Amino acid sequence: MDYLEEINSFGKEYGLELLNNNFLTWLIAVFVAFLIFSGVLILKRVIEKRLEYLSQKTETGFDDLALQLLQKTRKFFVATVAVYLAASFLKFSAKFEHGIRSAFVILLLIQVWFWGVEIVDFIIYRLVGRDKKLANSEAAIEGTMPALQFVGRLILISVVALLALENLGFDVTTLVASLGVGGIAVALAVQNILGDLFASLSIVLDKPFAVGDTIKVSDYVGMVEKIGLKSTRVKSLSGEQLIFSNSDLLSSRIQNFRRLLERRVLFGIGVTYQTSSENLKQIPEIMKKIIDDCPDTRFDRCHFLAFGASSLDFETVFYVLSPDYLVYMSAQQYINLALYEVFEKVGIEFAYPTQTLYIEKNELGVGIGKMINEFRKA
């Protein structure tokens, strides 16, 4: 660059020099940096508007990812690139140039962190089959995302930190080896915590339940409030909060009532043995009519099941066409009241546990009774 040498010689002739570069050279470098900085920001804004338009027209998430990456491009990084490119117009010592290069790499890695967070989140949301744009409005996302985000960002920051240390001159090979040995020791010490962590990841990926689902674990029933890295919090029907370890939770049998499309109900009734055969034949028809008239229900069957100890037992099965528990209870109440009313009109009596004792008098008993009476008279 002959013109730079001429400018430098001109500056040295008039004593305008700073860090081996004259005032005019510095002025040119600052002007170039300003042009690059301004031009990149203008270009960035134009591309952002174009990507915003495309993201509204397309269903794919890659244009959204490109838009997010562009929006996460910080001004300090644009300024760093502008200064680094403008510095090519200046001449510095080898040590000073190495320092500039190291500073540029560090700032580049910081920007890579912002980009990496967006890429990690994009991959995670794709992995669990969710749309990131709807994430804030979905209750399930609030509990299931943090676990994967934590692991992804931990890996990302580890890679960025190692690259930064290597750029600063540290021997990362020895550091990685030391971390590997230390990591094994830590893993053995906190294996229960790691077990819960991986169980949390399994919940996120397999999705046996999500925040807002009503589940039953053993004898406990409640709504999932939060899925954490170590435990899951469930609000029971009686109001208290239940805390389950993630590993224990996955080793248990879980009933998820949110995925219930319709509810199968089986219940039995018993009538007295004094009920006539004609009335017994009417009971399945009575039950069918009542259930058919009940809203949100579907009749399945009603049968004379067995001769009980103190009743004639009938078994009925019907379906409630809604997963809502209140709908089920309302339907059951309607059926019970209607059945009681019909039985009262027809004259069919419900049975309840009773015992009848029959005493038979024979000749031996009568003779013993007489002997006891004569003994008392004497």
C-alpha cells in the first residue's frame, strides 16, 4: 500500500503521529470504521424487515431462527468488526496486533453465546414438537423447557469458555483432562441428583404428563404445577402441595386424566329377594332408558349379575362422553335420583344387608323345655 506509506511519511514530516501512525491515517481508519458500522446496521435493519415479512407468510421455523439470530446480533459486535477491519489501515507492533486479535476473538465468542442460546432453544423446541412463538402461551412449556435449556446452555457455555481460554494462551488439554477426572468424582457424589435430572429430561422428551395435567400416582391425585430439574410439584385435590422426586415418579404407575376422552363407569345395585320376576326383567330396560335420557352419557349394558347374600345384584356399565369430573358426577347423580324415583313408582325395593334367623322346634327341644320348667317349679 504505497499511498499509506506516503500518508505516513507526510504525518511524520509534520509531527502528527500516534502509535507509529500519523493523524491522517487514524482519520481514514476511523472513517472506514464508521462506514462499516453504519452500513452493517442499515443492512441488518433491511434484512430484519424482510425476514419479518417472510416469517408471517411461511410455517417453517428456520426463517424465524434467522430473524432471531439477526436480532440477537449486538451493536458492540458490529462495532468490534468495524474497528477490526479498519485497523488493517494502521500499522502496529506484533504484540499490539496480537492483543487486538485476542480481544476481537473474545468479543466474537460473547456474540457466539447469544447466537448459540437461540440455536439451542430452537433445537429444543423442535425436539419436543413445540412452536417457540406459542411457548409463552402454553402452560406445558413453562415446566418442561427449563431442564433441556439448562443442559443445552451448560454445554454451550463450556465450549465458549474453553475456546476463550485457549485464545488467551491457556493449555485447555490439561484443563479438560482435569475436568474429566473431577467430573467422574462429582458424578459419583451426586448420582441421585443426576438421576433426577435425567428423569426430568425423560419427562420432557417422552411427555407422560405436562404442567396443568391431572395425574394419579399411587393413592395421590392432583394437578401438576411445576416440573423441575429434581422434583415435580403436584397440587392435590385437598389443597396441599405434593413433591415427588422425578426418578421415583417415573418408576411409579401414573394415570393421566387430562388425556381421558371419555369415562367408563361401572356400578352395581341390589334389590330384595321379594322382588317379582316381572320387575327383575324390567330393571335393565329401566336403566337403559334413564341413561339414554341423561345428557353426555352412552349406555353400554345392564345385567342380572348374581344372587347375593342379601340381595339380587345387577351390574350396569355406561360411558360419560366428557373427561370433566363434574360432568361425570352430575350424570351419576341424575341416574341415581331417576332410578330411585322409578323404583319407588314401580314398587321395587333396594336391598340392604340383612340376616333372617329361622328357629325350628322339634320333639327333643320340647322335652328339654318341659324338664326345665318342672325343675323350676320344684
